Amino acid sequence: MMHKLAKDDIQSDILGQIERVSGEELNKCYQCGNCTGSCPVSFAMEIPPTKTIRMLQLGRVDDVLKANSMWLCVSCLQCYSRCPKAVSAANLFEALRQLSLRKGESHEEIKDLPFPFLKGAPQQAIVSGFRKFVS
Ligand code: SF4
Ligand code: SF4
């Protein structure tokens, strides 16, 4: 029982961090599905935005952090513009990325990127890519 309580406390602390960093209130979402329907990359996400939020509401943070969804979000804000509850899945994905990167593990290593790609990519893309993927 003690072990279960400790685990629940950790989960609720992580959920609190996600809400603080994102500025979003998870329980405002009533699962209408508009965010997933309007997201241009939801087809490639292992867990689409609506389901991501539901899983966070249920405390399944570990499963959400393992999925590719937060790394695929392109911060286009289509989800936010269509949300009747003014919830931004973009902010939630950004918070998940920040919490993951703050552990010190990069999602992409600069040394693994091919030099011809780095040489040809626009500077802005490189800077924003490093901000998004490198801890
Ligand atoms: S901001 Fe991210 S989650 Fe929202 S619609 Fe764009 S890609 Fe999808
Ligand atoms: S559009 Fe808003 S209310 Fe609807 S599922 Fe997405 S976050 Fe929830």
C-alpha cells in the first residue's frame, strides 16, 4: 500500500509539472476530438493529441513520454484554434518535450546528423531543431 501511495504521489507531481510548464489545465478537455482531426501530423503519431490528453488525465505519463507524438508536433497551433475549451495540445507537447530534455537526454544527437544535411539546411531550421531536440 505504501508503495502504491508513493507511486501515485510521483505521478501527480509529474502531472502538476506538465500543467505548470504548459500553462494548460488537463481536465478542461472533454475529448471532442477536434485537435486530432485538425492536426496535420496526427496520422503519424503513435498517440494522437486527443488520446494523449486523455492518457494524461488518467495519469499514464510514462506511456505518453515513450510515444513519438511530442517529437512530431510542429507547433502549428491548428489544435488550439479548433479547441472549444481553449486547450492547447501544442503547449502540452512542448511541456512534455521540455520535461524529457531536462533529464539530460537529447532526442537527436548533433554528431549523428549527416554533414551534407547540416550544410544545406537553413540556419533557422537548424537552430529551432536544436532547441526542440537537443537537451
Ligand atoms: S500544434 Fe502540434 S498537435 Fe497541434 S495541430 Fe499542430 S502539429 Fe498537431
Ligand atoms: S479540441 Fe480541445 S476539448 Fe477537444 S479533444 Fe482536443 S483538447 Fe480536448
